[in-house]
Amino acid sequence: MSDTQHAIRDTQLNIVAGFYNYADVQALERYLAGSGVTILSAVQDAQRAFDDAINLEADAVLLCPQVTGYRHQMVMDLLLHVERPIPTVGLVEATSDDGRAMVANGAKGFVTLPLDEVQGAKVVTLLRAAVDEAGKERQAGQVKARAVPSSRLQAWQEKVVTIWVPKGGGSTRTTLAVNLAVALSHASLGNQPVCLLDFDMAKGDAHTMLGFTANPDHARRRGWPLLERGLFDLVTWTASRWGQQGEGAITPVMLRNYTVRWGEDSQLDLLPGLYAPHQADAREFDNRQMVYQMGRRIVEVVRQMYAFVIIDVGQDFTRPLHRAALEAANEVLVTVPPTWTAVVDAANAMPPLKHRFGDLSKFKLVLTRYSPDFGLSEKEIIQEVGLTRLVTIPHDAVVAETSINTHTPFVLTDEGPLGEAVRELAATYLPYLAEKRRRTSLFAGLRRALVREV
């Protein structure tokens, strides 16, 4: 045995274990006894395993892909961790193909369940070999982030759409952002992951509409998923490192630590916004230039990770995160309901926006909650605001409010005018469906892709 092999065998390793059955942990502890491998943390949630691996400075992760919230991307994110590579070894059922899938996504091998003496000994060997291999790869610069798989929508990928309106309340801005993000993430047209960023610096509501809560009492009584972090935590954490690392503190690996996945069969990730208005008064938000630079960097990194990025922002476009989102967007949807106050506010905002951006070509008008019975015509609103109308979304309070109260985006369920209008909007970003509609009814392609039974 070489000196290098002796060193690998004798080195103390600290690992995090993500397990599905508690019996597997008990067996694992037996086979690791006296091996020099210590379990720092054993959890049944993939995000917790991810966090513990970084925060507890683990050397490796032993991970079962059946744990809650597991995504293959986590394997590569840990391997690409800035401070040190953290390799993953799979802990998979013998009858499944999960092991090969994990290896294809960056894992350094796998062992099969249930553990016996052979597989137990293999755990130690694989973990030590994984740490050694990951270290050598890092030194040689051989491991790089994997690009988003190409598809027939490649030309439309990395598109950033910001939803904004200069008047808060009743504009359906957040409702539109949530439903558009859900529609794009559910369109079954290849690999097109979507990220919804809640950048509203007053208070974020996107997570509430999607059924998440930051209130432990609500999580306990109603069974809603509890959020442990969001925009506030991201800004405060980054601010503490900004002086030393600057924009380099914001990486794909770091950002995934603050996003949550919505729905088991979607490709939608959410960065939850501020849970309460008082959070924007934290001292970290006082440095407007730093927060602005953070916002630009977040969007810059996220747009490389997702096919579509939808950003929900508050009404004051001079606030740093709002400004960052507007500047970074390929297109800004200005949502205006048929009320004279909203129309006037939107019209008054156009001259300063034109002065700031040079022109208004990326700003598009979306009429929301529209009904001719309210006394303003589409033509009047378009003339007053002075923007090209992209789509008109009709008024349907019952569908909209039921959707919010049941945390079920109406774009997936409503076959009426409200759901159809948002699907029409989504189709403008999906050229395959737009082309398909030439030979079918206007919304047939989108309806087949999106409308589902609750």
C-alpha cells in the first residue's frame, strides 16, 4: 500500500447523511464505527443536508435521492462549492436506477440498500476515494458548471421579464407574476426551468400565493410548507461578506441555498421576498448602492441558471432592487387596471423612465382586471399610458381570489377568459406554441400543456 493510500485511509472524514429510512442510519453507524468516518448530521431533507454540508464544513455527503426536496443539481452545486469541493456518494435502493442517475449528475459512486457488510465496507472506500478525487479535480480545474441543456427553445432562453406598476394594490402585479411563472414552468416543451424572484422591497406575497408560509403557527395548523429563509436572509448574509468578496459572494451554489422548489412536477424555483414590511428597515438595506449591486448580480447569475426569470417588484422604481430588476429585464410588463388613478400614475411614470432608459421599447402594457363596464375603454388606457399593449386580462374576481385563497394558480385550472388570457401571454414567450396555434384554435396548444384538474 502506498503512502498516499495510507494517508487517505487514516484521514478523519466528517460527513452529512441524507437518509430516507431510519434503519439505514442505524446500519450506517454500525459499519462506520472505527473507520475514521464521523456523521456530523443525519437528516431527511435534501436542503437541510445541503446546508449542513456547507455550514458544518463536511468533507462529503452520503445522500439518498428519495429524501424530501432532492434535486440532481445539488450534487454538482456541492462539488462546485467555492471554499472547497464537497463530493456526494449515493445511498440508493438496489432495485432502482437512481445510482447511475446520480453518477451522471456528478456523484462519485453509490452504495445499495439495505446495507450489509459488503456495502458497509464500500461506503468507507467510496467516501475516501470521493474526497481524494474531488480534491485533485479542483486543483486541476477539471470540474465546471454544466450548462442548461439545449432545446428547440434555446434562442428564447435566459429571458428576464420584470412585472411592475407605479401604483400598488389592486393591479394584480404579483398575481400575474406568479401565474406567468407557473405557466412557463409547466409547459411541456423540453428543459426550461423558471425562477421567480420576489424583489418587492415593501413586502413580498409571491410565496403566500404559492402556498408557502414564514409563520410557524400557520405551518403547524394548516400544513403549509414553512420557509426558513428568503430575500431578507440573502441580503443580510451577503452584506456581511460584501467588503471582502463583493459580487463574488453571490454564486449559483449560494443562491440555491435561498430558493425553494414549488410543486413536484414543475420546474419552478422561488426566491421568497420580504416576509414583513419592517424587514426593509434593516441596516443592511441602508446602503442603497450595495443593495442595487446585489440585485444586478443576483439577476446576472440566475439568468445563467434558468430559461426564464420572472421578477416581481414594488411600485417605486428608484428603490435599489426595483431599479436593478428594471434595468436587467429584457422586457418589463406594466400592469394597469381600468381605474383612473392607476392610469394617471402609469402615464406620469413614463417620462422619467424614458429619461433613465433612453426609450420605452422594452416596456409593454398589460391591462389587468379589465371590464368595459368599469367606464374606461382599452383605447383610452392605451392612449393615456402611451405603451404598446401586449395583452388584456379580463376581470374575474371569483376565479382570481379563489386561486389566491387555495394557493392554486388559475393558469393551470381555469378554462375561462382569465386563464386563457394569461396562457396567451405565456405563449408570446414560447414560439413553438405560437407556431402551433396557426393550425389549431387560438389557445388549444397551451390548454393541452397547462390546464389540469385540481
